[in-house]
Amino acid sequence: MKKITQILFLFSLLSFTTYAAVNDFCVADLKGPDTPSGYQCKPPNTVTADDFVFSGLVAGNTTNTFNAALTSAFVTDFPGLNGLGVSAARLDIAKGGSIPMHTHPGATELLILAEGQITAGFMTPFHLYSKTLKPGDVMVFPQGQLHFQVNSGNDKATAYLAFSSANPGAQLLDLLLFGTSLPSDVIAQTTFLDVEQVNKLKARFGGIGIADS
Ligand SMILES: *[C@@H]1O[C@H](CO)[C@@H](O)[C@H](O)[C@H]1NC(C)=O
């Protein structure tokens, strides 16, 4: 009897380790905490095909400061991406609109232009890599590089994006500089803009503490 118990115990260990080794997916349980290694898994017996399909990449509302909208299919929208290191988004930019300078510190980005004309680029300390794209073009923005996308055509533009992270995040330069409580004189001193221009940008991007100029 003792021997059988030992064998059963060994089998239970074996099945546990086998499960870990063939952990085919880990659909996020978004009710739990987000950790550096992603979300906890939903119980596998509750996972369905719908967990692997996202149907929300529809056109966003471009009536805003940037005249542009990003509709995301990140892990927080699409829990099936958890732990897989990929995600997607749809970018709509109205005529004259743009996605201003920003970085995704943890992800490389691919842009696939579907409609319209976008001029996009990224910068390194010594070079600008910029190109005007036509439908069907694919551009890659290497991880962490400061980049931008501008609608340079006469009509709206639509692109699909892919990221090498389930949750790429974004740091928008305008929002970091002019959308926080960073004092106007410090911004002026560190950017070489004059205080009047800084205040104008703060008013536009929701920064607080507009100084006397
Ligand atoms: C788009 O956003 C603007 C500004 O928030 C709003 O006034 C407008 O109703 C929205 N349009 C649609 C179709 O939701």
C-alpha cells in the first residue's frame, strides 16, 4: 500500500511537471495583479476560442488634440496575449493629424499602412530615418527609439500596428514635458523654449502650474 502511494505521488509530480513544460498558453486573469512576468493564468478549463480572438480593432474617434486615434489590442484588451510577447493596434489619423514623438521602452513596433499616406520616422543621436509610406508598406521602429507618425496625405490614413510585447506602453514626449506638474521655468531651462511657449503647450496638454511669463 505504501509503495502504491509512493508511485501515485511520483505520478502526480510527473503530471505536474509535464503540465508546466507544455504550458501551451496562459490566458490572463485580469482580475489578478499585473507582474513583470505578466498576469496569472485563467484556469485552463475555462478557456475558449473566444479568448484567442479580439474583434475590437475598429476605427477610433480622431476628434482630439492629435487628430488621431489608437485602438489597442494589448493584453488588457485581449487577455489571450498574456505571456506571448506580441500585441496589435489600429491607428487612424485624420488629415493633418499626427502621433507625436514617443517611445515604447519595451517593444519594437511594426506599422503596416492600409490606407492613405503617412510620413513616419525615428531618430538616433546622429541620424533621422524617415520615409513617406504608401498602402502596403511596412515600417519597423526598433525598440526604445523615439519615433513619430504624421498624416502627410490629403485624406484620412489607417495603419495596423504590431508590437513585440503584450503590453508595449508608450511615453509621449509632449505629455511628459507639458502634461505634468513640472514647473514651467524648469521646462524652459531644460528645453531652451521660452516660458510663454511652455505655458502655451502646458495649456494644450493639461500641465499644471502655468507660470507668469
Ligand atoms: C468623438 O469625440 C468628440 C470629442 O470628444 C465627440 O464630441 C464626438 O461626439 C465623438 N464622436 C463619436 C462618433 O463618438
